[in-house]
Amino acid sequence: MDDFKNTIRLLREEHFPGRSIRNLSKELDPYFGKHFYVYISKIEAGVLPSMDFVIKIKDAYSLSDAEYSDLVESYANQKVRSELESDLHRSGANIEIAKPLAFRKVKKKRP
């Protein structure tokens, strides 16, 4: 599963193909106000927005129910990860969050 910043970027690229964030003022100003591109740039760089912003994205990008569901799921996963990492950092525990492992089959050498 992608993290939120990748999900939000992919949705923007899908709904506004070939256009930069700054070139979307006509479409997105009504939803986010002037200089929205600064905020969207920060989010696509990894800053986690409020849930209110996620709700606005649904209308601004004209997301389908399935796309919106994926976006909310990605947001929730990122939020939980961020809070868990923050809690671990505050506790002073030296615990790392395990990343999924990938295994591959290795051929054994014959003597």
C-alpha cells in the first residue's frame, strides 16, 4: 500500500493529467482558496493534512467512491503510523517499526 503522499499525488496526476499544481488554480481555487498549491505541495512532500482537507479533495478532484475510500484508508494508515512513531519517540524506547520483508528463492550450489 502506498503512503498518503503518493496516493494524493497519483490522484492529482490521474484527474489532471499533464498539469502542474500551479496550473490548477482555476479548478482548485474555489475549494482551497488562493495559494492552495503551497499546501498541496507540502502534502505531496509528506506533511499529513487534516481530515477536513481530505474531505475537500473528494469534491475538488471529483473522486469516485472507490478512489475516496482508498484515499481515506491511506490517510488512516499514515496517521496511525505517524502517531505510533511519535509515541515510540516520546517514550524513549529504542524500537524500530518493522518493514515488510521480501524473500526470494535461492538455488543451492551443488558440490
